[in-house]
Amino acid sequence: MIKVLQIGCGKMGKYTMEYVYEHGASIVGAVDINKDVIGLDIGVIMNRDVKNVIVEPVDNLKELIDKTKPDIAIIATMSLLDDIRNEARICLTKGVNVITTCEEALFASNSNPNLWRELDILAKANGVTITGSGYQDVFWGNIVATLAGTTNQIAKIKGSSSYNVEDYGIALADAHGVGLTIEEFDDKIALVNRMNEEERKILIESGEFVPSYMWNTVGWLADKLDLHITKMSQECLPLISDEELQSNTLNMTISSGKVIGMTALVVADTEEGTIIEAECIGKVYSPEEVDTNEWTIIGEPETTITVKQPATVELTCANIVNRIPDVINADPGFVFTSKMPVAKYRTKNLDEYLK
């Protein structure tokens, strides 16, 4: 039986822990920073029977690994690689594989190459693997790559996806500028719109660049399709509420005229002539709105795929759990899922898929 350590027991962690048990593995430990869940049995968090696994403070992570000896850790906390670096370092140093919902980790080499390289070296030194996965792995990645395999010539790949930031927790809502004024959004998030290519390159090398989720997705797609990017741009624009909306995640009322999220457009040119243009729209939804996901391959022939109302949280968490054998089977290092087998539904217990 594969032993899993859960890091982050919030909205995403609830589902990943449920799915781990349903696929014949076990949670041997759990940590969080939230005082409201520390001390709870994970069964309570999952609304299930008591599991005799108590959520501990994240400061106990080293000792918990020594005590439980997990095979892999699921990090379901923050969106940027820098935000999970400490937990990732501890796990890798202790010889524990890592899979994370951290969106930047999907293809971190194009946004934070120095930290990606550091974690790659650390993982290799300890014979383990780290990767980022989730909804984008399949719905922004492998689905598009599979469609590309049915296309003779591709001029452009164009994608757009929207999601409700309320579903993912405080860190993601903050990253999208929810609750800010337009001026605050301009100062904190939209700086990328005023950068030239050289300034962006300096930020990336320093580890201070803040990528939108599509920035890493576009890098992943190019890697999967063997396209070589020559130029990339990113533009983040605020979405403004024209009505009062309630954010349960941030426990606040967003007044009309304030930011409810953002749209981020990433465009990449490639040596091969194919353009990748991808947009993600993350905001606090009004009651009638639902998630959308649409990708078009423009070329010979042209193909569009639309996924209506995808359950992005559950899909993310199921993909994370289904990927566990791929991570353990992979070569040591920071290995992107673009270099792993296509995500697969697991009909047997997860340990039966290990090499």
C-alpha cells in the first residue's frame, strides 16, 4: 500500500485525501497552517469515519516524515513555486516524492528556472521525483496535445478557460487580485503589462516573476509538442464587478467597482511558426456563471473542443491521485508531466501500477 503524506488540508486536500483512500492507498500524516483544522482527525475533514490521523502544524513536517515514512507527499496549498519551496525541500531531502497542485510547478522552468533547477538537483540527489499536476495537466495540456496528433498543419493553438476562484482558497483569490481597487491591482499585479522582454527576463532569472497559470501551460504545451518558443508575452487585466458580490473564501463583500478577478492572456511564437495563445479567466462568479474550457487548433483541419461546466476542483484532485504511480515510477528529478505517460484512470489499487 502506498503511503501518502497530505500537506494542506483545505478545499483541495479534502478531495485528494478521499480519493487516496478510494484508490487503495493510505494517508499516514497530514499538516496545515490553519488553526481551524490543526488537531482534527482527517476523517472529520473528509466527513467520513475517523482515520486516526491528526492534522499537525506544518512546523512538525520533518518529524512527521521521520515517524510515518511516506512514499509521496501531496502539496495542495499555494500557486507559486516559491510558496511551496520549504515543504518541497524538506520532502525531497527526506527522500519523499512530491506531487503538487501548485500551478507554476506544471512547467516551472520557464518562470522560476533557478528554483526549479535547485529542486531538480535536490530530488536527483535523493533519488525521488517532484512534479506539478492537476486540471491543467489534462484539460489545458493532454487533451490539446492529443487533438494536435490528428492535425496535419497547425498555424495556431488558441485556448480559453474560466474558473471560480471561490473554489480554490485564499491564496488563489489573492493572486487574482480579488477585492482590490483598480489602482491596487495595477500596482500589485498588472506590472507585467508594462514590462519589455528584457525586463521580464531579468525578473524570471531572479525568481521574482509572477506567471499566470497559462504562462506555464504554454511552456508545457510547447514541450509536449516539441515546439521551440522564441518569444512570449503576458497581459493581466482586472475584471471589475458591476454588482455587489460575496466572497466566502475571503470572508468579504466585494463592492461594485472593485476587482473580482482577472483575465491573463499569454502568447508565444515558436521556431516552427505555430503560435500558442491561451487565456485564463479567474474570478468570483455571480450565481448564474459556471466554469468553461475551450480550445481550438487552427490549421488543416481546424478543430474546436469545448468542455461545459467541468468540475475543476474534483478533476484536479482526481488527476493528482491518478498520477501518483507515474511520479513514483519516473526518473529522479523535477519531471514535468509532459514527459510522463498520458494521465490514466486507475481501476486497481495504486500500488499495482508501480514498476
